[in-house]
Amino acid sequence: MNKRALDIIAYMENDLGKSSLKDLSVKFKVSVKTIYQDVAIISEFLRARKLGEIQLEDGALILTGERQMLPAALESLSFQEYILSKEERLTIEALLLLFAGEYVTLAVIADFCAVSRTTVITDLTDLNDALGRENLTVQGYSSHGVKLSGSELAIRRYFLACAAGKKYLLEMFFHQPRDGQKAEILILKDSEKIMLQNLTAEAEQVSGNFLTEGSYRALMKYLYFLVQRLRKNHYLREMESGTKERLPKELEVFPEVLYRYICQYFDFSKSEAEFQFLCGVIMNLRYLQKNTRRNQNSVRIQTITRKFIEELSGELHIKLYRDYDLFIGLSRHLERIFEEKITFISEYQEVKAIINQNPEIVGAVEKTIGLIERMARRKITEAELDFIVIYVYAAIGRLRAQNSDLRVLLICNSGIGTSQLLKSRLTERFAFQVTEVKSSHSLAAKELATVDLVISTVDLPFSPEKYIKVSPLLTEEDHIALIRRLDRLPAKREAEKDKAAELISQIRPLVSQYDGLLEKLEKDVKVYFQKKEQKNEGGSSLTDFLTLDFLRTGAEAGDWKEAISLAAEPLLQNGCIEKRYVQAMIKNVEENGAYIVIAQGFALAHAGIDEGSLKVALSLTKLKEPVAFGAGLLDPVRYVGVLSAVDEKQHLKPFFELLNLLRLQPFLEELELCETPEQMAEMIKKYERRM
């Protein structure tokens, strides 16, 4: 691969299969034979990465395959795969010296550029000439190598010129394999890059200034360079800073917060000259409009998050889909992944220990991550995957803590010391009560009925459903197995009396002699507990949204587009959406596929929050006859919901509740029997109370 091959790919992506070999030879001013060889190299590259190939159809060249992943694949080309021209090689050599900030041996430069040491020596004269035009020079000593010399202001300006004029080379530079001296001296660690991304995202949130994607990536490159220079103690001097940058008032907070965060995290001394230069960089970037946010596709991301959690639940055999906190936290994390903003994952020992000690969780996440990668249109990095594992680990921890009222009998034949250690580990990890520790010989069958669960380190003469066997060391595999068993136990809360009814029964004898007082108190108590539940669970309930005005039955649709249009009518009639929102929902399916079919026979249509959504709303329409959405095994669809969101938060609780109801077979069976909106409303209310 070379620069011409990159340009051919870019050209073919835009000409939509209209070019022949001769057309390309004229365009790039080379022979047809040379173009033929380039096309063969490109096709081989695409096939090797399973991204498609170039096909010849009726004399025209067609670029086929997975185009979304192509830019990332090209950016990650190594210099063994990509042949640098001399001009490109001089730029890479200069970038190495810029980032090193000290002497670099010719062997390191040669290794990085995949050329011989002799080639690097030959380049030095031309490199010096090129840098001399930027008021920079290359100094060399046989015992040390070479280094860049010149004012820090000239160095910063030269880097910005490279970043603006040779973006593709800079991307490749950052994506080169890192080992040995290259990793330690020349390029930031992944964890440091991720931290800079996270600090920038925090500064955006604090200031309210949100960068466009291109400007965000440009700023990241400068910040990587800034940290590397300051780490080598190469600060801008006061005299070099130039005139003070005058930022627009609306941009004043962003650079101040970002610079403060960077200095705090990396322990750099603050410098007015550095701050002013950063202001100059930030002032030349582009920003999203004030009424535009990166989370326009928040509903789409939340839908994907839910599907991912369901697949993960199946892989681990744990009902993680019940965990609202996991759903919220992971949705927000995936928003950053989809924006190519990686959330920071700490390299502290305790975090890495969690990753290393939970191979089953890691394995399950790796098996199900494909869904997220397809929607993000790139590979998920190791750091991003680690963070997802941490979210899942925390969710499992919450499941452990939910069983504080369970009574557990512990069976251990390994002596008092081992049994007490095991008990300690169990109560440390789980909130249940270990009522007794005893040996298997003294266990009577009738004792099994007095506890909720028996945990044993040995085989017992009972059905496996009566107990669970664990290792005396209580491994991570045992923890997962216990979570699964606890998850299958009947939930005690379902058998408890309604708290409002219980309180009213206690009040009744005290106030029955006062006319009308009991009725008033009964109403006030119910309202109190309803408000408390809403506060605890975060917002309005599903039944608050799916009122009679937003429920329909018996609708007739010829295809999925008409089904979405019919399901949107209640929202249009109630002023919740504009007409263009309907077309935006249809376009969403056409562009992204039938991912909106979230369960067997059930679709939840939606569009971006800037595409005609006026109010938070939810409707549900039952079709007279189901229609196909192109969702494979989940087709055909009888129920079509429409969700209108105005931000990433207000709709979350009813959205989450609806998705959980769709997992309940009795709910689906009763929903099928409903013939009127009134019946649907009553049935939804009944099941929501049980959740």
C-alpha cells in the first residue's frame, strides 16, 4: 500500500462504481498496468481484513464490502504494510523527533519507519533542509543519535502544520505497533490517551461547549503532543507565547477547565504561555450548535445497550437485564464509545485485579461485544471492553447484596478453621445470613426446609436442586454459580403484603370512629407510596405514559412503514411530535436495519431527538395482522411502539419497564388477548405493579 492506493480507495468510495482502469490511469497520471497492480494490492488488503474487495463489473470497478470499518483499517496500517515515500518518511522522522524531545538513535528511527539505518542517514540532509524552513534544525552525535533543536514555539507550530496538512500520516503515526523504546519514549500509553479523552469530555460537559467530531480528534492529537513535550520539561516561555488570545465569551470556560484538569492529573506546572497557546488552538476549532448534542441517537444507543445486556444475561445465565443501574451506566458509556470517545479505565492494581480474577465475565463480554462493534462500526478497544467488564462486575455485586433476608445453611467437612474462613468469605461477598455451619454427617433432611439455600463443600445425598456445591476456597467461578442459583430463588418481595395496604390496616382501628377520615388517609397513603416509588426508581412509570390516548388496537397496516405511521398517530394528535419525526423513524430503519424490533413480534420505533420530537411520549399499537420488519426470527411484528424523547433521561424508566415486561411470557399471552385499549391499559398496570 502507498499514498496512491489510499487516494484510489477514497476516489472509488465517491464515484460509486463509475470508473474503469483507464479512467483511474488518467486521473492518477500513471499507466493502466500500474493501476491494475494497485487495485490488486488493495483487493488483497481488503480480503485479508475481511472488508470486501474490488470487483470488475461491466468494465467498471466496484468497491464492495464493509466500508464503515475501512477508515480505521487504513489508519492502523503499519509501515511494513504501507510504503512511505521519501517526503512522507521525512515527516514521520520529524514527528519522532518532535515527540521524543531528546536524542533518538538512528536504529530506533529506522525500525519505526521500516527502513535501513543507511536510509535514515541519507535522509538527514533533506530532513534538516525541510525543518530549516520552519526555523528548526537536527543536531546529531554518533554516541547519542539525533535530536530536534529550535524554539518551543516553532516546534508547536510545526506540529500543528503537520496535524492540519498531513492528517492521514499523523493517524498512522499514532497507530504504529509500540514496543521497546518506541513505547516508553516516543508515544503515550493507551491509558494516558484515554485519560486525556475523558478529561476533554468532562471539560465539554462543564463548559457546555461540544466539539464537532473532526475538531475533537484534532484537539486530541495536540493534547497528546502537549503532554509528551511537558513531560520532557519543554514548556513555552513567556516571551514565546505571542499576543494574548481573546476568546469569545462563550468559549472562555472550556480551555480554562481543560488546562486545569490536565495540569492536575499529570502534575504539570501551570504556565500562562502554555494556557494562551492552548486557547489559540481551541479558538480555531469548530463546535456543535448550542441546541445540538452528541446524544441525538440516545434512544438507539439505549436499545442496543438493552439487547447487549440481554445477550450477556443469556451467556452468564444471570438476569442482568433487571438491573436499572447497569442499563443507565452502560448506556452512557456506550454513547462515548459510539462517539469514539473512550471512557478512562484505570490501571490501578485493584481494577486490573477485577479483570484478571473474572475470566468468565470477560469471556462473556468478548462473546457478545460483536453487537456493539457492528453499531459502533469499529473494533472495541481492550480498555473499553475492560470498562464494560467493570460495569457487569458491579451489577453482579448488586445482585449479591439483594439477598440480605435469605437464610443459608453452610455444610463444610474441612474443620473449624476452613469452615469459618469460608463463612467469612461468603458473608463478605453476599448479604445473606449464614444461620449455621455444620458437617454433612450431622445434616438431617428436614433441616433443608428451614432455610432458603444450602451451600456445601461436599456432595450431599440430595437432589442438586436442594443445594449448591462450592470450593472451600470460594473461587470466582463459585461466585458466579451462587449468583445464578440466588437469581432462581423465588423473590420474597412478591409474597410480601403491599406496604400501603399494610399501613392502612394498622391505621383503620384507630380512626374508624371518625367519619370520612379513613377514606382520606387511605388516599393520602397510596399517593405517598406511589410518589416514593417513583422517586426511588427515577421518574414516571410506564402506565403514566401508556394512557388510553396512547393505546390502540385493531390497526391495519400493509407493511412496516405503514405500521410505524399508524403507531405514530397518537403522538401526532397529542402534539408530541412533528410530522417529519415519522419519516425520520422510517429512515432510521432503512439506514440502520430492524434493530428496533426488540422482542419477538414487538418493535419500538424512534428517531433522533432533533428530528421532530416535541415532548416525551410513548404509544403502543396492536396491529390486526402482523407485518414483517426484516428482523429475522423476531418477525412478524404485531405490536408497534413509538417513543419520542427530548433528552437521554426522561424516558428511561418507562422504556426500561416496557423492555422487562416483554420478557414475561404471561404478560405477552395476556396482551394477545386484549381487544381494546382499556383492556391493554389495565393489564399493563397489573403487571407493572408486580415488577
